Amino acid sequence: MKKIWLGSVVLLVVLFGLVACSQRALPPTSTSLPEATYPPTWTPTATPHATAIRLPTATPGPHVALSNVDAVPSGPTATPPGEDIIDPNYVLGKAEYTAHHYRQVLKLMSKVITANPNLAPPHWYRGMAYYYTGNYQLGYGEMEDALSLDPNYALGYADRGLMISMLGDDQRALVDYQKALSLDPTLAKVHHNMSVSYFDLGNYDRQLAELTLEITIDPGRANGWNAQAQTLENMQRYQECVVSADLAIKLQPDLWSAYFHRGSCQIGLEHDDLAIADLTMYLKSRPNSPRGWYNLAWIYDRQRDFPQALKYYAQAIKFDPTFSWTYINRRKIYNALGHSELAVAEDETLTRPKTVQEYITAGDSYSSTVEYGDAISAYQSALSLAPHNAEIQLKIAQV
């Protein structure tokens, strides 16, 4: 999975927090697959970059049911070639694809190709089966084969771009996405995937523009509205974010990450009660989410309801004991309550041996709270593990 970096005053699948009293709300996560996702790492708001994982949208097969994470399409899409294929293995393979039985898809479509090697759609199905089983290189090869047989196969370009993106080349993926849209401008999910690539490239205006095109073509795509909500949050357009998340939830009430995004946007609007309601709903379905518990704790921390804040910080630590900000915020509470011995214990936790990224995160946390000596110490520890890391060197120079 690829990682991307971005910073904002509020981190929401994905990447937003809220600055107040030197504390941070965590970013949201969009974990539904195969839609583009932005589950975050635990980077605090003041950090210039935040890490995220992203997955583009995989396409449904021609005239087959969408996966259970997609909304029902409401716009037309040009029929790809292959609907006249009557080979029983092809028909059965399509059904197995709809049922997410990807190993069976590979077997059945291989039989189709053996019987008739001139058909492009079976290669597309095999390519998507490889995508869903995490083998993007083989998926790329299948899309290449499909396009060699049919140079006008819109889905072939769309999902060769998907494989290229997953292999790390967003610029090259955009070329294929644009070619796919030139052949079939109604492919809403291609706009979704283009938005992911623009996100990776740091072009958030273009990201939002592509998401707007996606839901204009197909306003029934819940994940499109959800991704738009997340993007609007990243742009600090909180009220619009809430509207988009509302629409996502109306279309797909069990799209739990939308509750997280909406709740985090409500944090940005300082609507704490609404934020608590959404985060509580999210945690009912994702009780092991450290992000959910952290953001809930953060709200109570801001309200100076320290017992509740400590309770939820403990839950966040239970599910992710590596995130520095949880300990920093707890340390502040302990100091406010006069429990200096507990505050010292939190400092000891923060100085335990860490990975390079954990040291960077700790340094960013200290820097944002104007604890520059501790920040430099954390960055230097990171640099000792990665002595040629230019990013760490720059952070030290900027403290």
C-alpha cells in the first residue's frame, strides 16, 4: 500500500485533526474497499505531512452487480465488449466475480481464454481477480493483454491505470484514466480513481473536481459522497463536508467511515454533541478503532471533562499503543490534575525506543507544543536510525 503525506489544521480515511489547547483530533478513516481510502497514521495536526493509505476504486464487471461497498449506479455506462460471449465458463466466471470468489474467477476465465484466445474481457476479469487478491503486477499484465486484443476497451485502460497506480506511478495512471474517459465519459469510478491520484500528488483542488464529476455522473455512489466529505474536511470546508457525509449516509447507512468523517467535520464546526453522536455510532460498528476513541477523548479533553477523556484515551492506547499524541495529551491532563508522577511516566513512555516514523511523530508532537528541546531530541533519535533522511534533517533545521 502506498503512503502519502499532507498537513492541515484539522486532520480527518482520511487525515484531519483540530488544533486547540495544543491537542489534536485524529483523522478519519475510509476503510471500505475497493473505494479510494485514506486511513491515516497518527500524525498530529501541526506536522507538515500526514501519512495515509489509499486504494483506488476497482470497477464492477460489465453488467454484473456491484460489490457490496459500492452504491447502486444511477448513470449509464457504455457497454464494454464481451456481453455476447456465451461460453458457459465465462457466464459462470462473471457470477463468481460478483460473489467475490476470485480464485474461481481465475480458473474459469483461464478456460475461456484457452478456448478462445482472442477475447479481451476474460483478461479483464482475471486482472481484477488479481487486483482483489493483491497481485497488481499480474493484474497489470492481464490489462495489457486485454488492450492488445481490443485497443478501444475502456475498462482495460481504466483498470490498467488502477494497477499502475497501485504499483506507484500516479502520473502514468492518469494517462490511462484520461484515455478511458475519452472512450467512455460515463465511467464515474474513473473520476474517483483520478481523485486518488491527484490526492497522492498533492493537488487537492483537482481531487475535489474529480470527485464532483464522479457524483455528477452517478449521484448514487455513496463512496463518492464520502470521499468528497473527506476532501472538503481536508480543505477546512466543514459545513459542506457535513452535507456530503449526510448524503453518503442516506445512500448507504452502514458506510461507517462516513459517520467518522461527519463527526470530525462537526468537531471543526465545534458542534461537540453532534460529533460525539457520530463518533459513538462509528465506534459501535468499529469498537477496535483507536482513531474513534482518540477523537472522542479529544472532545472531552477540550471540554475539560478529564475523567471521560482519560477513559477514552486509555481505549485508544489499548488499540494503538504507539501514537505519541495520546501520551502527550494524557500527560497534560495529569499535570493539570497535579499527578506529576503519572506525567513523568508518560514522558518515559514517549522516550522508549521507537521506529523512525514514531520518533518523527513524537518530534512533530513536541514541536507543535513549543517543546523544541524534546522535538530536536526525538528528531535526532530518528536521524540516528536513518542518517541520510533529508526530511528529518529539514525538520531539525526548522525547529
